[in-house]
Amino acid sequence: MAIQKILIVDDSPTERYYLTDILVRNGFTVTTAENGEEALAKIRADRPELILMDVVMPGANGFQITRSITRDPELASVPIIICSSKNQETDRIWGMRQGAKDYFVKPVDAQALLARIAALGA
């Protein structure tokens, strides 16, 4: 099933705009959340088909929210791609261990992201 509805979770307005612009121009429906708590509420209400998750945010960080989503039987089927400025290999490994399907370092390469979204939806 092709992915259409994407939730972007990032506390940076610039990053939300950048990712939204890429996705909307490529035909996706995008909603955004500024932190993990808002993200969890929107996921339950709106049921996105993919989540792009930042790591460094106020309150719960992206690793914690990713773990909460992947351990929740109602939400576990929603794939998560972490998009973070944390660029250490240990960060990528930890993100994947929390249940993320992929890990991109900011600034996110638009073509690589679109290719990964297409692969997840195939």
C-alpha cells in the first residue's frame, strides 16, 4: 500500500517547513507536531501511514517516542524514520533498536528520503 499520510515530528519550524515542502511537492498529505506528546495525540487521532521523527526535542525525545509507538499494539504498524542532527553511528543503531525503519542525518537528502518512503510503501 503506497504511503500518503505522513506526520512530521520536529521542534524546529525550519525543519518542519523543509520536510513538508519536499513531501507536499511530491503528492503527500502532511501533518506536523512540535513534540512527542503532541505527536502521540495526532497519531491516535489521525493515523498517519509514516512518521518522520526528530530526536532532540523538549520533553520526551524522539528515541523515547519511537519506543512508545513501536511497543503500542495499536500503533506499532506505523513505520518511523528518524531524521536527526545526531550523526554518530551509535545514535543510528540506538534509533533502529527503538523500532525505527531508517535513520537520516539532517539536512535530509530529499531524493534518498523519497526513495525510502517509496520502498516502505511497496
